[in-house]
Amino acid sequence: MDTLFVSKRIFVDGELIEGAILVSDQGKITDIFTKPGQVNSWIYQNGSGEIVDYGNLIIMPGLVDSHVHINEPGRSEWEGFATATKAAAAGGFTTIADMPLNSIPPTTTVENLKAKTSVAHGKVLVDVAFWGGLIPGNASSLLPLVQNGVIGFKCFLCPSGVPEFPHVDEEQVEEALKILEGTQSLLAFHAEVECPSHGSTVNEADNPRKYTTYLNSRPSEMEIKAIDMVTRLTAKYNVRTHIVHLSSAQSLPMINVARMNGARLTVETCHHYLTLSAEEVPDAHTEYKCAPPIRSAENRQKLWDAIRSGEIDMVVSDHSPSTPGIKLLTYGKTRGDFMRAWGGISSVQFGLSLFWTHCQSEGFTLADVHRLLCQEPAKLLGIDGYKGRIAIGYDADLCVWDPDASFSITSDIIHFQNKANPYMGRVVRGKVHATILRGQVVFQDGERFTNPMGKLILKKTAKRAVQFQ
């Protein structure tokens, strides 16, 4: 049975229109009505079709988050497929991409990928794509992982924090780029490199519960040195590359030069770097800890300016949950120790609201929201041919929301597994009313979820006959 989604505000091709979206029972958009007569005619001719009228709420393409840590199997007490995708659906996201680390095993071999997808099957409320991982010694697994559907690879240039996902050096990165050339895959970098003494001013006498102690331990120089390596290597190979969670605006000039010289390099930043600043982080509140760290308010403004100028391509959550115990939020001698606590911030459910809250003051529009939280992440994942737009032939993935409604972030509305986050009590603008996946309402009215109907996105490719070295 066809379904007609009606609204006075539908975001199509960069502008809001009044009309309706016609969706087939296969979950594809088959028509877009822009005139009242078209809607009335369809209603008259299709008495058996379903009509869903969202009034004055905005209907835009379902959002895409290309950077989410789900952690299942192995660390499902941190987060799992059911809770992560439930939170994503509540936030208007219809597609997310799972990062390769923090699960056990990590997604570094085909066998490990299959272990992860077998656990995910039947649990996901939204569509899930998968990143592979680059670690020392798994170069021979890269092409098989591409052939089995990962959308790209992530590596660390400094210790990741988990022993099963060690970081790689420049030689190992170059080996991977040689292998990936010609595959249409991509390599993403956690771009921090440890400098001598971390380039920091930290010493043993510094109080580990003070945020400035942690901030000084991971200065901008770590990102600058890492991105210098990345830009040098991207100039040598025709491979898509990507900087995840850029926090320091000081790195942008060298990225811009690399792009002007032809590097296929994209950049993301995160909601926490755009919303929070080092000056407002309370001491001993390790829910604010992430890596790279939240930096100054001045740096935050430079990130907003870089988004405005197009230097930053997309905004993602880097949803990285953990238990209160390893976040050192529970009582004990190490409570509030920034130097020992797990680094990661959970926000996949609130990305749209966090971003939209600051859009007006920064001069951003709905078109910018679509570009940064939907279109560009979809392009990064290689799914922009059927997701990320309201267009005929595309998946009917939709986010229905009220841009004027405000709400407070409280634990009772959070759907991800561990509730701790630095936004608790914060009032934000932009409330999601419904999330639609291939024409089916998977979330509505803040509470109601359907049974899991998400799909696992595995972009399987034909085997390449020759591996050029």
C-alpha cells in the first residue's frame, strides 16, 4: 500500500515547499507533489492509500551519522546495537556507521566483521554501515574487507585506549594507501601523534582532576603533527582520506593547502567541539572527557567559521559511550580523574538539536543542516545515490521535526545505554517528532518505537584481479 506524507514544510532541493511525498510499499519515493490539486487528486483516486499529515512540521531527509561506536559484541555493557539505533531513531537519524574499535573483536578481519554483523542482525532500528579497521599486521585483510562490504577504514596514529586496536605508524599507513588505491574505499584518521613530552606542560604535581591538566596533555601540536603526516601521504596516492573529529582549528591551513594541491581529503568535527568550550568544563566532571579534547571558546568559534567557509565538510556525534565506572563518575579514590577516565561523549540522539540550537546565532540555515548532517556524511559513506535527499527513486528515509520547540536533556528521555553526558540539563532547540525508514515510522512522539526493521549496509564489491604494490 502506498503512503502519502503531507506537510506544509518539506525540504526538497534546498528549499521548503508545501506538498506531499508519495512512497511505495517498497519504501521508495515515487513522486513529490507540490500543488494542492496533485494531493487532492491522489486522495480521490487512491482510497486505499495511507495519508500521514504532519501539518507545519518540517519533513527533511533522514539524518546520517558516519561516526558512532556501538561496541557490540564484547563491550555491550557500554553500548549495543539495539540501544544505539534506538537513540539514533529518536534523534532523526536513519543511517549510522559503526566504528571498528571498542567491540571485541574489532572489525579488522572478515571473520571479525561477520561476528559483528551476526550480532547486529535483527536488532537495528535504523540502517547501519560498518567501518573496517587498520592496525599493525592486518594489511592482508584490507581488500577482503572491502570486498565484504565495509565502507572504509579507520586507524589511530596514537594509542587508541584499547589493546586489541593498536595504532599504526607512517610506514603502515603508506602500505595501506598503496593497497587501497583503485578500490574507491577510504582511510580515516584519528589524527593525533604523540610528541616528545606530548608537547605539553604537564608534570606529576598537576592535579589530574583539573580539566586543564588533561587539556595540556593533548595540545594542538599533536593534531598538527598527525595532519602533517596525513597531508604528505595523501599527496602521493589517489585514495579518499578523511580526518575524524577535528578539534583544533590550527590544523586547517595545512588541510586547505593539501586540498588545493588535489588531495582527496575530507574533514569532520563533532557537536561537542561546537557546543562546549574548555573554559566551561568543571573540574572532576569526566563526562566532558574526549580525545582530542574540547578546546577554548576562541577555537570553537574558529571551527564554526571553518564550517561556514566550507573547510569542514560535516558534523557528526562520535558517539562513544562507556560505563560510569570506567568514566570514573562513581565514588572512589580515582573519581573525577581526567587522566585515567575513559574519553568519549555520547550524543547520537541529540545531534540535530545541539547543532540547530547554535545555527541561528551563527547564521546557518536548514540547507546547512541538510548538507552537514545528512548530505555530506551520506557521500562519505558512499550511499548518496539512494539516501540523503528527498528525490524520486531514493529511500523514503525522513526526519520530521519542529525547529521551534525546545526541550531539556534529561536522563528519562535518553535512549542510549549509559546516560552520562555533558549536556544533562541543557535546554536545546529542535525536537524530533517522527523518524521514517523506507516509508515506515520507526519512532514517533518521543516514546513509541517499532520493531527493528533497519538493514545492515554492506557494499560488497567484485574481487580485484591484481593487487598493485
